[in-house]
Amino acid sequence: MRVRPTRDVPAWVKLTALVGLAVQIAWGSLQPAPRAMAEDLPQPPSVNVLRLAALGEPIAAAKLLMLYIQAFDYRAGTRIPYRKLDYDALIGWLGRILNLDPAGQYPLWSAARLYAEVPDPDRQRKMLNFIYREYLADPNRRWPWLAHATIIAKHELKDLPLARKYAVALQKHTTDPNAPLWVKQMEPFILADMGELEQARILIGGLIASGQVKDRRDAELLKRRLEEIEERLKKAKR
């Protein structure tokens, strides 16, 4: 039997299938199930299975899958705290959604602003590393989420080496002209917090000398920071 390519499937059939999936997700989220356990979040199907199920509409399918993920912790009318979710399964779903819609921003927004901000260091690290991996696949589109991950690593996890790793990646791989300059200036500030004053001084001095800093306020901030670091170096040598 000849298998009909998905591109030959009429648009109304694809739409009907997607609407049916949406209704199924919405109906399931509203049912008064006897319990709603975070560990019930299943592992995602393979990318190939999801692409077949999408019937040539991967972006629409990706949006529906995000609704599924978000509806999951409201089952039975009781919100499951994000920190109780199976983060391995959750990361698998977010990754599959990005596979279906690589240009989509919402999965990484959710990863950075929702799931990475739970008061659970192990889950935070898993989500931050997921953001880092996905950033490397598309730096100029995904730098905002790694920048946020860097801030979480520095201020919430207090893990300065991890924050520096992300900051170095941002400096090295982000070439988007619309990215703010501070995105590429994070490493020297983190180095200063780590006590690596000489390296911080060299990096900040190099930024100033290179002429990359066009904004007057940014230039003044860097100069003030450089002066502070140089003063700290003088005190350390006394």
C-alpha cells in the first residue's frame, strides 16, 4: 500500500487533527482526576514520532505541546509546584518542542524564567545546563536566556565558575548587533567577584582600549569599575 506524503494531506485534515489534539489536551486538564502527581509527567516521544503526528504543522504542534506541559501541573485543580516535576522528562519535552519549532522562544523563556527559578539547586542546574546547550545551537536568537541563566548561576546558586562559563560563551558566540554590550561584559565582573582581579583588569582595559564601547554611559561604568579593581589590586599589594 502506498503511503501518502504528509504534504499531500489536505489542509483541513491537518487542521482537524490539530484541533482534536488541542481539545484532548484541554479536556484532560479539566477532568477531576483523583490525584495529580508530578512524577506522572511522561517521557516525551521521539522527534520523528512528533513530526509524524504534526502532519506537516510542526509550529502549531509545538504550541500545543507547550500548552500540554503548562496544563500538566494544574490537573485535578491542584497546582503541582515546579520543584516537584520530573526535570529530566520536562527538559525532554522542552527539547522536543524546540526541535519542532527552533525559532520559538517560549520554551527557553519558560526554562529560564519559570523552571530555573525554583528553590532547588539540583533542578536549577539541570535547567541552566539545558539552556546552555540550546543556546549553543542558536546563539544569536537565544542569548537572552543564557544571560538570565548566568545571573541565576551567580546570584542564586552562588556558583561563580558556572556563571563565568556561561559568560564566556556569551562573549564568544553572540554576534547579534542588537545584543546589549553588557551581555559580552559579564565575564570581567564575575572574575572580579571571584577575586581574579588581574584578569578582570586586563579584560576591562582591553574592552575600553578596543573602542567597542560606543555608549558614553557604558564607557563610564567600565572606567569606574576598572578604577575600583585597580584600587583593590593596590591594597592587595601593600
